[in-house]
Amino acid sequence: MTPERWKQVDRLLQEALVRDSAERAAFLAEACGADDELRHEVESLLGFHDRAENFIETPPSDIAADLLAVEESRAGQTVGHYQLIRQIGRGGMGEVYLARDTRLGRPAALKLLQTSLTRDAARVRRFRQEARAASALNHPNILTIYEVGQADSTAGGAQFIAAEFVDGQTLRELCRGGGLDLGATLDMLIQVAGALAAAHEAGIIHRDIKPENIMLRKDGLVKVVDFGIAKLTEQAMRPHGASFARVTTQPGVLMGTVSYMSPEQARGLDVDERSDLFSLGVVMYETLTGRAPFEGETTGDVLVALLAGEPRPLTRYVAKLPEALQEIIDRALAKPVERRYQTARELGADLKRLKEELEFAARLKEQRAISCGANRRHASAAAMMISASPIVANAMPRCRNKPRRPAKRASPRDLEGLTSGSVSKVDCSAASNATPTVIVRMSSLLPFHKMMTNTPSSYRDRFC
């Protein structure tokens, strides 16, 4: 959203807040006109404001003020030993720049905490906690953190995190650009599940899995980014001996993005690693269908759908998806945590198994297509032979009309050599070319009668 758009949203928000709740709908209908997106944005912020005491730590008017405080571009400045090149992103916690590490000569992504937030000790702690959480992880599908620090006073004393630069797109950007095919989608989800498995086993819950925090490099490698609201957790033993990471937050505090929250997260309850799996289920559903599983005109409507509603079947939006995929998503989106996938590895294993089955079915179909193609070629050749048969048939009468030369009857003298066993190799060759008719006539002069049923080649084998 552009700064100008945010100014418009903030102006309408402030004007709506000074009116009674009963008057706000009519005011927004008149002020927004046909701009439904603008009205929905303001209604969402109003809903958040009304529930601020129960759900979020900072009223949306303050958040809007932070977003509207668009700071001067820092491009060209140096923070620590990083030279800022250009801004590549901006979020609720800070700005992200493409930078150059002047010591190692490599590109880096530098996240700077907003200057307006550096006075808030709690936000600074969360910012630093992001770095500590992510830097403790060593996995190919998790963004690598280089360092965390604070710039000197000449650069404004900004807090920063330096991380690897991912040359690619977020899942959100890819979906807007046309999306991914089923095979690529499953491969991406398998990699995300692997990243979450590594994080959960290290006692870290992401808490904000969404398309904006999943990046795909040009070579297909997935990177899960932004552990901005992740919490280092303590391990608590369950009755059956399984270990789950639990997060204790301030009661009533809602953290994360509403559309991708788990039901327990939306209620402000304690969460464990299964909350991330629910969020990944939402991402799966949205990536495959282009629609959110829990929809509503306002944020309040989305929360109601999340807590009480059920998502529509995948086939409502996309035909011919594997039934097993629906089962996987249903289990990931189960509201009771006991019915949900219990670990990311379990979810990843089911996705991998489905991908392998689909690939096997595709190879089998391809081989059948090749076989059918060969059969069609053989049938075509046979048809050509059949179509050519009348030409041969027409030629036969002309052959039969030719006068036949009477066959010369063999005399006993001609066959004297055969009966005495003195046939030469040349004679055998000639005999092998004799027709069955000649052989039959010759048999009347020989002392045995089996020759009547033998072929010329049989005689060659017997006499040569």
C-alpha cells in the first residue's frame, strides 16, 4: 500500500472513530463510495481498534501512524560495514535493504528497525530476539543470519539484522504472477515443512507463517524468513512422553497475521508447534485455490470464520485435485490440536509420499502413451498393406494368363546321384532351390516316401 493510500485510510479511520458505532457504517458507505477495498480496510482497522484491549497490544491508529511515517531513503548510507544500495521491503517492524558487505564483498539483506520504534524497549527486545532465534538455526530452507547489531550515532543508532540476500520472489508474488503447478507447489510445501521441523526441534515456533514469509529462489530452493515474532521456548513434557514447545504470551495479546492464525493463537492462548502447522495448512489451501479458507468482509468476520467455520472443499475452486491432498489439508486445518498433524516431519512425509505417487502415475501414463503410439503406427502399417492388396490381386490374373511351360519329368538317371549319396554341394544348393512340386515328382523315383511331407530345406540338411 502506498503512503498516499495509507493517509487516506488513516484520515477515514480517525473520522470514523469520533462517531458513534451506529453511525460508522453510513459514514463509510458515503465516504468510500464504490471503493470497497478502502471501506474494508477501514472497517478492519476499526474492528481491531474495538478489540484492542482483548487482542492486540497496540491500537491500529498507532500502527497506521508508524506506517505513515515513511522515513527518508537510506540508500547510499553505511550502517556498520554494510553499504545500503536500495530498499527492497518494509514491514511492521522495520525496513529491509539490499546492502553490500564491505568486508567480505558479498550482498546481504539488512533489516533496520524503524527509528520511531527504537524508544520502545519491548520492540527492540523482539527485534533482537528475531536474530537470536533465527541465527540458532542451521537449515538450507531457513534464512541465514550473519549478525545483529546497532549502528553508531552517525547513522542514527539504528538496530539492524544482517542476513543472506535471497534472489527470488515471495510466494505471494509468485501467486499473483500466475502461481505454481501442483508438482512445484508440493515441492515448495515439503521444503517449508522441513524448515519448520528444524525450527521446532530447536525449540522455536515461527508464529507468522504466511506467503510473504516464504521465498523461492530462482533455482527452486525455498527460504522461510522473518522470525520477527518467534519466541524461544521451553520444552514441556506431555503425558505420553512427546515433547512440545510451548509459548507463554501476555494474556489477550494477539500476535501474527489474522488470516493465517491458528484458532488457539486467535484466542490469545498458549500455542505450540502445531499452531505453525495450521498456518501452513492455510498457506497450502490458498496456494492451491487462490482463495483463503476462512473469509470475511471484515477482520471480525474472518475471526468468526476461523473459530467457528469450516473451509469449502478444494474441488469447489479447482477440479481434479488428488483426494489425498484434501485429506492432508483437512488434517492440517483441524481446529482441535489433537486431530491436527503433531509434527512438521509427519506433515512433510505425507506431502512427499503424495508427490512421489503423482510422479509415478505421470511416468506410467507417459509410457502408456508411448505404447499406444507404437500400436497406432503398427495399425497404420497394417492398414496400408490391406489397402495395397487389391493391386496385388489385380496383377495375379495377368500372371495366370501366361502360358505355362510343361514341367520336365525327371528320369532315374537324373536322380542316380541322390540315391547313391554322391550329391555335391553345388547340387545341394540347386536342390534347395527346387520347388515343392518338383520334389514331390522326384519322390516317386526314390526308395522312401517321407519326402512327400518334407520341405526342400529338410533334404538339404539330410544330404549335404
